[in-house]
Amino acid sequence: MANNIYLQQSLVSQLDRQQQAGHKSVILWFTGLSGAGKSTLAHAVEKALFDMGCRTFVFDGDNVRHGLCADLAFSVADRQENIRRIGEMSKLFLEAGVIALTAFISPYQSDRERVRKLVQNDQFIEIYCKASLSICEQRDVKGLYAKARSGEIKDFTGISSPYEPPLKPEIELDTGVESLEHCVNQVLAYLKVRGVITG
């Protein structure tokens, strides 16, 4: 860390912001293969929460790489840095009293654990969007898997780069089989049980 940099303490706490919002702030970390339905589910969950009056924001993998992480490629080091940046940004939103939803392949267990350790353990909710590789390939409207198999795209998760499934996710959803509505309801039900939201 650079010299002469000091953390400033806010006069408004995270708890203050949560009380004003009427819900707890957490990070909902959606992980899974490309095509598993992470972004679709994250945005659907956000809409449901927003309609309930919650303060929310979705960090989507493709969107973030157009701005904050536009300088990164897909090497192991760049993937790690991508997740590090998103983790730190999500932590800021957490402190702002927001429910931060992130939709990233985030293929490495160690990277996801690093983000978890940035915050209190009950503030990080890992959601594994589980779908088979064959289903993900069938859903691939961008043709990315075909390009990866032909060698046009290098370091593509699930084909030429590994994906490490979560060992103990808070929520595991069979997004390859279950309907979007069912998966959204499962997430909302979990958030109610955990006391993140009420009603």
C-alpha cells in the first residue's frame, strides 16, 4: 500500500444505511459456467428485490469488462485480478447498504474465497448456478463454445480452462433444469430465512 494514505471513517455506518433501507446488505455471488444462467438469474432476482423496495445493483461479467476491467484479458492472472476488483467494489456497495449481486464465472475456488474473506462470512452468499456443459453449449447463442472448441478462443472455461465448482455454496440451483421463476423463488426464500429481507 502507498505511503501517506489513511482510511477515513464515515459518520454514517453500514448499519445506519441498512436501517434506512429496511434490509441487510449482502453480496449475492452467482457463479457457474458460461450459459448456466447467472446473469439472467441475477437480474431477475434484482428485479424481484427492487420491486420489494430493496436497494440493489448487479455487477455483470460482460458489462464490467466494458469499463472497470476493460484492460484485462482472460489469462489466469487477469481472471484473478478481475475477481479481486469486483470483490473490492462489491464490498463498497455492501458498506453502502446495498444488496450487491455479481454474475461472474469466477472459475477458481481460491478467488471466490478471497472475496468471502473481505467481508463478514454471513454477508457473502455464494450461489452456484449448476448446469451441465452440454446444456450450456445448447444455450450458447453467441457461439462461444463452438469457437473455443475450434481453437478460436483460448482459455475458455469448461473447454480449455478449468472451472472449480463451489465446495459448500450457500445456495445450489439446478439452472439447467429448473425454471427461472423457481430459481428466483429459491433465492428469495433463502434471503428471508437468513433475515436479509422480510415479508
